[in-house]
Amino acid sequence: MYRVYLRMQDQRVDPATKTNTSSAEAAAEAFGELVARADLDGQKVAAVLTYNQKQLAYHRFDRKPGSADYWRGRMGEIPWPPGIVGRPQEMEGGKRVNVYLDATSLARAARLGAGNVSVGIRRSLSNGEIDGQLDAASLARAAQLGDGNVLDGIRRALSRAVD
């Protein structure tokens, strides 16, 4: 379970800012919204992101950019837990595709997707601009890259992707 909240100077948790969710995406969005609050800059307040009671990120509003505990502009560096168990969400315009990848392509996809192979494949097909969904356009691009074969297209996209 992800938990996101503001911790006040007196160590109280602001109940109006609490988010409890099993979704990494919802947790990232909630944490990002708290971190973006410029009205808290300079105050001894912190935005907290935890997963199963383990701290993933702790943003202190009284710190300057470049500090280890200053997360504004660094959301992509959050160490999300790998291998979240559960069925992936279905997406509008998406299609389930099973792929078999060689070790190099699998490792590259995992790196591009920050541990999530599916996201890495989607990023490689979209030249880095991705909303997290493998839609009909991405499938068509994969088929085009693979001369009609989606799997070959995914492999080619991964081999071209910048690490």
C-alpha cells in the first residue's frame, strides 16, 4: 500500500493531504501534486511517499534544489518497488500482446521502463513520449518497424532505443 501525505513541523500528518492507494500511478500523482506546492517553500514541512511502510521519497520544503531530500524536478528518480503483483490495467484502444525477448532486449526494456518492461517497450515505440499505454498507434508503429510483425518491430525499437 502506498501512502502519501504532508508531515508538519510538529510531526503531525495533515489528514487533508493523505492518499492511501495500491496504485503506483496514483501515488506518483499525489506525491507530485504535494511536491509542486510552492506555497510551502521555505517551511519545515515534508511531503512523504511510502510503500508498505518503507519510505520511497521524502521532500523537504525548507531545502534547496540539488539537496538529496528535494524531489521537485526529480520525480523520475523515485526508487519504485519492482515487480508489483497483479493484473495490469486494461487500456482503451489497447490490445494484449505476448512477446518473447532476448536477454539484451529484455534488460533494455526494463531500463527504459524503470523496471517495468511493458513501459520500456511502449517508450521505445514512441521515441520517449509516452502516457503509459500501448495504444493502436504504437501497435501500428511496431508492425511498421517489423515489416508487419509486431514482435519484430518491438525488438527493432528496443535495439534503437537510447539507454
